[in-house]
Amino acid sequence: MDLHTRFNQSEENGARYPNERRNFEDKAEVEEPAPATVDDLLLAHSREYVEFVKRQTNLGYGFLDSGDTPATKGLFEGSCSVVGGSILGARKVFDGECTHAFNVGGGLHHAKSTAASGFCVFNDIAVAARWLQKNRGVRKIAVIDIDGHHGDGTQSIFYNEPLLKISFHRIGIFPQTGYIDEIGDGEGQGYSVNIPLGGSTGDEAVLYAYGEIVPPLLRWYKPEIVFFVCGIDGHQGDPLADLSLTSRTYLAVAESLHELTHELCGGKLLLLGAGGYLLDVTARCWALIFSAISQTRPQLKDTDLPDKDVTEKSQNMARIKDTVEEIRQTIFKMHNLL
Ligand SMILES: [Zn+2]
Ligand SMILES: [Zn+2]
């Protein structure tokens, strides 16, 4: 039986759900991570930036960037705790202490090596990946990011490295990057894969692009571990990145990545929460994802799902087919996959 582990970020959450282990048929455990150390942060961030975050959070006011990421008291410690959760999850999954892990507070994909951005202070994805590279000699880490925004921080930190990054995101909104021609540089050429999506893209088009791009690239890359950045802000009605997705997309991608990781790397799958600004919808979609990968999927009626209109049809199939073809002609060709 798989041992599936999820990580909580606070004692409060642990206290609120004392029966969680029982709810997941003894397949899941909740763990309290040790905070990341400064040395951990330095794996992906400059010392100047780490000191800056410390200073600003001690002040307790103002912003770390131009206005999205406030510098509140305790932010440094809280951010270290988030990063610690992702390191712990990555380590336990890679070492085989559990098959999958979920850090719902993680996935802070906008943070750069020297700057905060878009509510993200430290890039836990990058720190956890660097931690595995340094301490376990891992070479092939794949990051699949379906948050509604481009994973620009992760891309920039690994832009010159052969670490596979695939990001599905709404184009033309924050952070204004993630175009199809951002494919990586030097040894990283062909390892940044961007699937830019228009507004109201919908399940059908996103799942088509996912199916055409992700399974073939993962089978070619043969990852040793997969990070799944599962932000829910592409859900229909999300105020930040409406892609008109329903829970079907999140569930289908989670089930597919679960199968692919079992096929390719012994199931080594680390899930990181990322964004989502309709809180009830986000919580329910994460619960669905968690149920899918722990194979404790509940029996659900359509009315239990957090979707307004499950018959919504994609308006963007023609456009997405062009996008997929362009990726095949660039990335796939580069790796001799055509
Ligand atoms: Zn987002
Ligand atoms: Zn599994």
C-alpha cells in the first residue's frame, strides 16, 4: 500500500483536523516541517535578498516588491516554514519514506533569486529542487505548473539548466511572461516549455494541450521526481486568472501525473499548492487532487463539485491546436521527438 503524506503549515490546522489520518484510510500522515535554514534559502536566493527579507519583516510594514507582497511581521519565519515543507516533502518522496507528498502552502513560483514577486517571498520549488540536486545528486526533476499564472520565478532560476519546466497559464496578465518562444538558453534550451492560454480557454482545450505535450515530454525526459504545482486560479470565476476551468481539469491532470510518475519514477510526486483566490473552490479542488493521488477518491455527484457550469465548451480549440503545433515544431523537434 502506498503511504501518502501531506504537510500542514500550522499547528492550528493540525488541531483543527485531528481525525485526518482516519479520513484517508491510514494512507496519509500530516507532518510539521522544520523551517528552512538560511543555508537552504541560499541554494536558490542571494544572501543580499535573504537579508533584505529579514530586515523588512522586522520592520513589519511596506512591501517586498512594487506592491503585491507585503512585509508583515513574521513573514520571514512563515516563508521559511513553507520552504521547509517543500524540502521535507521532496526529501521524503525521493528517499522513498512516502510515495507522494502535498505541501498546500508551497508552489511560490513567482519568487526570483533576488526578488519577491506576486505574493511569493522564497521560491520553495527552486529551493527543494536545488536541495535534491545538492544532497541526493538528482539530475532530472520535472516541474509541471498548472497555476493560472506563468511560473516565471522557477523558469528564470533554471533557465540555463536542463531541468524540465512545463507551465500552463493565462497569457497577457501578471507577470506578463510565459510566451511560447521562451524555451530556455544554453544547456537549458528546450527545457522551458510554455503553453500560453487565452481567457476562457476551458477544460477541453487545456486537457487537449496537456495530453499532447506532457505525457510525451515526461516519457522522453524520464524524470527522477516530478513536482506538480497545482494552483487553482484558472478555475471559472477566479478573479485573478479566469481560464474557465472546472474541477475536471484539476482531477484529470492529477490522475494523469499520478499514473505517469508510477510508470516513470516509482510514483515520486511532490504536490505544491500555489494560487487560488476563490477559497472554497480552491480547497475543494485540492481535496479532489489529494483524493486522486491517495486513491481515496470519494463518490461524488456533480452537485458536490465546485463548478457552476459543467457543460461549458471551450472557445479556443483552434487556437490551442496552433499552440501545440508550434511547441511540437520547436521543443519536440529539438529533442528529436517528431
Ligand atoms: Zn496564480
Ligand atoms: Zn500512488
